[in-house]
Amino acid sequence: MKFKYLTTYGLVDTRGNTVRRPVVEIELLAENGKNIPALGHIDSGADTTTVNIQYAEALGVKIDRTKTKHIIGIGDGQVPVYIAYLRFKIKHMDHEIEVPTWYVDSPNVNILLGQEVFFDIHKIKFEKDHNVFEISCPSK
């Protein structure tokens, strides 16, 4: 399925062009059935899906704070993350996805859909020159 890049009004690049990002509408799937609509940034530079910890609380995801890792690239120096899973659906696509996730308490992160598992099960084609990107499931 093809999606248009999201225009980020107010942000410009070094040439003065409006910044566009590969963002999809998703539905975060909660155990209690209270699903949450959100936006997920397709991030080929993120090794693992990284999500703000507030979503874990809202979805009822159990965070084991004794299992902490530290990552770099989303804040100053190393940032602690908590490992769990995220279940979601991409709007207009018919399948549920569950990916390992780093939950982080950082204002710099909302939802970054990273490479681990997500890119393994989808073919993702960026065509920024045409203002579209495509997500497909080769196995289907």
C-alpha cells in the first residue's frame, strides 16, 4: 500500500523546503480493548522500534524496570530503555503486527517504527521524489 509523506509545517530543511516524513496512521492494540490511534514514523535509521513510555502505561504494557538497556541517538548521551512488545495495525492494512520495542522516557521520542522485525516482515520502498512510500507484505 502506498502512503504520502507527511508534511511537517513549520519545519524546513537547509534549502528552505518544508520537511516531509514517512509517517503512517496506526492503531495501538491494548490488552483491555481500549486501542489508541497514533502516528508512527517509519525510521530506517532506528534499529529497534522505540516508543515513548507513556504509551506503555496507556496500553497496560508491563515494563520490567530491572531489564534496562541504554541506547544512544535519541537524547544526550546514553538513554535508558525498557524492553517489551508493541502490538499495532497500520490503517488501511489488514494485519496485526507485534514487534519488540524499546520504551523510553524521553520528550524526543513518540513512535519510531524501527528495523527489527518490522522491516523483516515488510517490504518498504521510499520514493521521496514522488512524495510517497510503500509498505507491503511479501509473504502475502
